[in-house]
Amino acid sequence: MKVSNEFKIGLSVVLATVLLIFGINYLKGNSFFGGDDVYYAFFPSSGTLSPSSSVTLNGVVIGNVISVDLVDPNKFIDPNKRVLIKFSVQKDGMKIARGSHITIVPGILNTEVQLQQNYIAEHGYLNIGDTIYGSVSQELTEQLETQLLPVKRKLEDLMTSIDNIVTSITVFWDTSAANTLNQGLNEVKIAIARFGNVAYNLDDLITSEKAKLGRIFDNVEDITYNFKETNASLKRTIGNAEAITDSLMTSDLKGVISSATETLQRLNLALKDASEGNGTLGKLLKDEQLYNELNSTAQRLQDLVDDIKVHPERYIHFSVFGTKSKGVPLTKDEEKKLRDLLNATPNKQ
């Protein structure tokens, strides 16, 4: 069977028309074979909403916007009913409960419609073709302005702080401050130059005194060697000291200490008796009469010695020719004085 060209052309036109209708419905978000549930919603504005925009429930696409129409301006009665939107729900078996509402949410790339489903459905469900309460979320510019307003204020405060810092730096960086800074840099340069001179002088000193330094190091080396040589003697000395210490530790140190303690106790008793007037030493220390008599006797003896020195002829009798010298006659007072001096003895034993 031969197919004519006219048939081919007609078939191509039909297929192209079907594909065109399918593409248009697909772009609009409509099902190709129809059967979608259609609902309506009034809004105060479209919020840049356009046909084929998505209708979502909890973030899941359930339909598309079919049309966005402006209500007749002459019939504006309710300011919330100026735009009529027709949308479809393509989810099989899904019903919209009464009391639900739909919101236009502006976005950066696109604007969508979000369905806020009343899951309790205490008043039943809407019929297909019914109208749902709609509202418009904040415009994108308003959202951005609300979110960026705190950032804007912080940036303004930051710019104010930066401006104050720049002003402070400008005030500081005047002529006097610059001169002070230059003066400080010059002082640093002078200090570095002085340090260089000190380093040069130190190097020169080391070079000139190199021989002396060599002798000093030689002397230090000799001292170290001598110390090393005397190390054995030091060890022996330390050993002897340890031996002496051990001898002291092993000796009868306890007996020596006990004997010394006993001697000190006896001395303490003797001193105690003397302080109480007991014994010869105690009588000498405590007997005031004995002390006075001894003192008086000593004084009389001293007077006798002085008198013998002045008048020796009274007490010493000798003759060159053997004749007996009669001496110098003494008076009764002088004879009594001499007798008292010779016979003066303490009354107490």
C-alpha cells in the first residue's frame, strides 16, 4: 500500500499539534490528560507569582498555578481579594480541609504557593472548585530588609568606630608626633652605632690582650691540674675525718658526759653551800664579822710594816763592837700598839 504525501503531511501536523498541546500543558504544570483538582484563592497581590509556579505542602510539590488574574478594579470591595489565582492539585486522593489557607511566598529565583493544611478537618473538606483563604508573605525585599537591618546597624556602628580610630590617628599623627617619632628613630640609630663601637672595641681588646688571655687560661689549666693532683690527698683527709668521727661515735662518750655532769653537780652543791654560808668558803663569804676582823688585821700589819720602814732601830738591835744596844725606848702607847699588832688574831675559827 502506497502512502501518499498528503497523508504524511497531515499526520505530521496532527502529531505536531498534539506535542504542542502536551508541551504547553507541561509547561503550565497541567496533566496532559486532565483530571486535576482545581481550586481558587484570592490574594491582595500576586507577589510576582506567575502561572506554572509550584504549589507545595510541607515542601513537597502537589500541584501548579494555572492562572493569575486581576479582579475587576471596579469591583474592589475587599482589599484582600484583588487577585484571583487558579491552581491545581495533582496528588491523587488528596483533599483540602476546610479552614486551611494558602500563602504566596516570594523567593529569589521563583515565587511559590504554600498550602497550610488543616489536618484536623473538624469542618470537613472543600469541594473541587471551592475558594481557599489566601495571604501573601512578606515581599522578598521586605524579608531582606528585616534580616539585614541588624547587620546594617552593626555596619554603621563599625563605620563610626573606624571613623573615630582614623580621627584619633590623624590627631596623633601631627607635626609634633612625627618629630617625636623621628627623634626616637634617630636615638635608635645612635644606640645601634654605639653598640657597633662597643663590639669593635671589644674585638680590639681581645686581639690586643690575646697573649694575656692565653696565660690566664694556662694558669687556670695549671690550677685544675694541681687540684686534680691534690684530689688524692683530699680524699685521704676526708677519710681521716670520717675515721675520727667514727672513733668519737664508738668511744665511751656517754661515760664522759656522765662524769662531767657529776662534776658539775658537785660544783653546783659547793656553790650552793657557799651561798648559804656553810663551810669555810661560806663563812668567808657570809660571816661579816670574820671579814671585818681579817680586814682590821691586815690593816694593822700594814701599819706595822710602815712603822718598821720608818723606825727600823726600834725593832732591830745590833752593835758593831759587840755592845748591846739598848734601842730606842718605846712609849707605853707604842708598846701597846706593837703588842696589839703582834697578838691580833681572829676570834672565830
